[in-house]
Amino acid sequence: SSSDSLQAVARRCACISMHGFANFFPRSEPDVSLGDGNTLHKFGVADFHVPLVAYEIDALRTTDLDLSDGTDGTPDETGRALWPSSTLVVSLLLRFRLELGSMDVLELGSGSGFCGLVARRMARRVVFSDREPKMRELTRRNLQLQSPECGPPTDEVAAYGWAEGDVWPTERFGLVIASDVLYGPHSSVRTCQKELERFVHLLEHSLAPGGMVIIGHVERNCMARADLHEALQRRFVVQLLRADDCVSPELSSQPGNFGMKCSVVLLCTRAGEAVALDADL
């Protein structure tokens, strides 16, 4: 049952060894630069073929391409790029592929939708969400690229978010994932506490009893990660995993893995449920 799968996932989070799992995702075909500034990637993720249109972050550093982070009132475009913490999130999704078969998954701040696209190859159902209309268009574009064997792209793409007045889901999910969705434009800027509170509240609101949250975070400055960790710990039991806990050091240092060693994953379960599960181990 779905409840049994959630229990199994939480147990594995508590006792699984996180070392020696080497699976950074190679391209099954060469990247193709598109005329709109995007790049078409064709990733080989375990035994899955995952085509994805997204901005190439190396191009953002070496060309005049720019993405607005939304801090000046413009739409937030950072979701157009595939950030390195997504590799860690997907690495953990692959560990839980058997349990995901009976679970519904919510991806917050989907952007290109990479993590959710991998999850939908294993999960019962995936709901993608992003408050930015252009990001939802990108998610739908990438859904259309997926192999017909994955089924028609009927997945819901919702406008959920954690800004004031944003829509929240009316259902709960066994797994909630979010990859690099909190961003500070400068190393001295701490994450807004109200934003953190709304984000963590949304996570708790969206999570089914016995469920789990997987958050990927690029550690651009230690204050932002510490602020996020502290906010999560007010409502969840949190396990921090670094890049080498999720993929091998050899693979995390490959070309194209910019920022991998600065990424972390935060695994979250509700405190009372974590105590009960520990008692069963």
C-alpha cells in the first residue's frame, strides 16, 4: 500500500549507507544549442532516457545571457537553468524507485522539471508546480519531449508557490521534492525569514502522514543553508547529506558538474513519525 511504501522510505532514510553510489548522469547524445538560448540535453539517468530543454549554466557565466532572480519585481527566471543540486536529488530518487511506485510526488519550484521528470518514471503520479508562468511553460515543453512509453504528458502543472497569496495544493503527497528553490543574490544576503517560514509551512501542508521531503540546495553562502536548516528543524527531523554522500567524488568532480561539491540535500520527516519509525528499527 501507499502507507507501507512511505514507512519503507522513511526507514531507509534512517539507516541506508549514503556512500558509494556513483550516478552522475551522462548525455546519451551530444547537447544541442537551440536558437532561443536554451540547450537540449539528452540525459541517461540509470536506465531512463530523459531529454530536457534548459539553459546551460556554463553559458550563463561565459556569454551575455542573463536570468532575472525576481528580486527587482521582474519574473524569476532562475528555473530556466538546471542547477547542480538536482543531480543529488535525482540520485536519492533512484534509491527509492521501488517505493515510489505507489506514491504521489509533488515538485515545488519545478523550473525545467528535471527532478519531476525522473520521478514520473518511477512514481504513481507527479504534480509539477511553479509560481512563474514561463517556468510552467518550460515544464510542459519538457513533458512533451518525453518518450511515448512514459505515457501521454497529462501530468498536472500547477501554480503553487510560497509567496504571499500563492495557491497551495488541496491534497497531500507521499514525497515532496524541491531543488535549489531558495536563492540569495549575494553571499552576504540572508534568506528572508518570512519567505523561509512560508516555504516550510507549505512543505508541511503538502506532506502526507509518514511522508518525506527531499530538498536540494546549492550552498552559495553558509548563512542561507544554516537559515534553511534551522527553519526546517522547527517542523521536521532533518538529515543533511553532502555531495560525496550521494555520488562518488570522482563523478562529482566531472566537467559539467559545476557547483556539485557546494550542494547539499536535506531529508525531512515529521518529528513524531521519525521517533515512531526509529522505534521499529
